[in-house]
Amino acid sequence: MSDNPLLERMKKEGHDRLLIGGEWREASDGAEIDVLDPSTGEPVASVPSASRDDVIAAVDAAEAASEAWASTPPRQRGEILRRAFEMMIERSDELASLIVLEMGKTFAESKAEIAYAAEFYRWFSEEAVRNDGSITLAPAGDKRIIAIGQPIGISVLITPWNFPAAMATRKIGPALAAGCTVILKPASDTPLTALAIAALMEEAGVPAGVVNVVPSRRSSEVVPAMLDDPRVRKLSFTGSTEVGRTLLEQASKRIISTSMELGGNAPFLVFEDADIDAAVDGAMVAKMRNGGQSCIAANRFLVHEAVADSFAEKFAARMRAVKVGPGMDPGVDLGPLINESAQEDMAESVELATGAGGDVLAGGKAPDRPGFFFEPTVLAGVPADAEVLGREIFGPVAPIVTFGSEEEAVAMANDTIHGLAAYLYTGDLSRGLRVAEALESGMVGINRGLISDPAAPFGGVKQSGIGREGGHEGMKEFLEIKYIAASW
């Protein structure tokens, strides 16, 4: 028995199973996924692991519900999303405790995620009624050009483990607002939060078959099965660039519309005229939000040589003061990483940095305790050509590199295949805007370390993604534009 009340209620009500067509069911072949508590490494629950037959049944259910949901008045769709928003806020404590249990982040951060996740439902409840079209007179004057947005159709949504609530709602919200039915495959490390949200959405009034949830450890089997089904018309994926490339190849076989939010290698630039204390505050947010397990986490700290020592000393002092422990413990600032592999990746990143000549100013190792913890780490004097700067450091490890000029800083920042997020600190607004335009990144924070907002278009350039989530652009990803020619 778990001591988590929401999980125990989910088990009792059967909401810890696959959700297909409004029915909570076991996997067709009985396969299961063990869900671990990252703070102990011990299992806390088991959920079904969907098979190929299960996901095709989910496509069947989504198809059966598709026509009715697409024809549901936008206001009605919006009101359901609004109710889901209100319910998530009302139940934020219990939902947050579930995130802590299966993902490991602190309770405070988990509550912040629930607020952020719920906000996508509120935002898209308002966007549901704003599927704007246009009517224009053709330049030749012979006809009217009418453009309307129609639901793209059955959508497969694949989400990662690092934000198990927000990554689900950021995709479900716009899809339902647009009139699409969905099949959500949450990460196998964190399926419980997605299932809890699905149960909540049923209660909010989502019709059977509109939202289907199919956790599975058999991604290489079940995802191609869905993408090969001619009824599936949309794939929205958040995850690594490597997996994204594979999914794009699979989706290309049937020319499925794709939205891809992929890996990042975010630079954090500190210029010589920056407020160093403010830059350190921003660095703590940009690096340590979600324990560094975020695609938009600051990955490379590029600091002007004139202020590098001051920044490094203050940053290291702040990182050394971070309290590490289980996410539900009082006063804890940093919980565990998601699994043992992530812990090993952090140790390897430190080895790469120190092997290239970097110095450990804070942390640098896994503490001697159960669970998948790693100390908040600052590495100074890392060479600009160090291998560690080319990898996505998905955890609390921060390498610092120095630069001498604005041009050098921009060139270093852009020297990556990725282009998701970037941050810069400067006391000169004109420089800030100039550098922001020069950075090859889909999102830039000027003098701030937190940039995510449901009302903003989230996405990257280069190999960090295709399309945008959130903002007015989010619902458009789930709409097809139809052109109608008419004369009157």
C-alpha cells in the first residue's frame, strides 16, 4: 500500500489502468509497468503497458468519438476545459503529491507545475471560441477567398516524464479546443499523473473516446502501429531530438502533420554590464527549475571574462546552499533525478568537464544515500571546445565558459544543433534586444530566468523542433486550413 491518498483512490476506482473509449481496462496481454519512487528507487504502483492491439483500440475509440466532438459547439468544448482547469486548481495538493511520488521534484515545484498545467486548460478554453477564418476579395475581383480552420483529426500525443502534468495539458488543451480527439501516450516513468488527469477530465464532462490514455513500455511497437493507421492525422511529441528524428521518419510514410518539441542546449549569457546578483538569481531559476531536468534549462553558462570570477563564486555559493532530499520533506529545494541512468549521466558530464580542465566549485557527485540524487554542481574554467558543452545536461550541473566580446558570445551560443531557449543578462536594453535577435533560438529571456507561459508560443528552431505550443499558435497546430472559392 502507498501512503499517497490519490494513488490509493485511483487504484480503488480502477483509474490506474488504460483509458480507452471511456473504459478503464488492463492491457490485452496483461503486461505491466512498475512505477518507481525516484527518492528510494522502490516501486509504488503498477499500471498496464499497452500493446499494439490496445493502441489500435484507442484509435477505434477516438474515431468513434471524432465526428460528434468536432461538431460540438466551441463554447461547449471551452466550458469543459474551463471545468477541468478549476478542478485541477481545487485538487492541486493531491495532484502535486502524485508528481512528487513518481517524478521526484519537490512539493512546491509540483504545485507550481499543476498551476502551470491547469493554465493551459484555461487558456485553450478561451481559444476554443477563436478559430478565426477570413474572407477576402481575390485580387482579380472574380471571387471571394474564404479560409476556415477545421479539426485536423485524430491526434497522437507523446509526452515526457519531466513535467507529467503540464506536457499532457499543453497538448490535450489545444487539441480538444480545436475539436480533435486524442490518444495520449505518457512517459512510462510517470504514467500516474496522466491517468489522474484523464479521470479528472471525465468528471469535467469530456465524452468517452475523446481522451484516451495508453501508457506503454513498448514504444517501438505501439507508436508505429498508430502512425501507420490511416485514421491518425496528427503527431505531437515532446522529447529528445534523437527520438524526434525517428518519429519524423515514421510520420513521413503517411505525411502525418507533426509538432515536435525536442532537445535543447540553452546558453545563459552574462555580459560585463549585467547586474551580477540578478544574473545569479536568474541562473538559479533557469538551471535549477525542475532540478535542471527541463529542455529549456540553462545548459551552458557563457560569462564575460571581466565578471566571470564574481559570477562563478556567487553562483557556486547559492548552489552549495541548496538542500537535497525527498520532495515531500520540509525545506527541501532539490529532489532526486528521475532514474539511475540520469544520475550516471550527471556524473559523466562532470567527468567530461573536469577532464577538459574545468574546476569543481560546488557539488560534483552523487550523495551517499538511497535514491537517484545528485549534488547541485558548478564547474568553472571549462574550455569552449569541451565535449560536455555539446550535450544536453538534463540535471543540476552547470559548466561556466568565458568570452571576451559580444560577437564571440553570440558565436559560442549559436554553435549547436539545438535552438530551443536562450537567456541573457545585460544592463543595456539595446544590446539585449540586438543579441536576442542574433541568437538562433525559438525563445529568449532577457534579464529573466523563467520564460514559460501558456499564452506564449513555445518551441524551437534548428533541431529543437517544429511548430509551437501555447499562445494563439497552439490551437492552429491542430487545425487544417480549407480554402473555399465563392462568388456572390
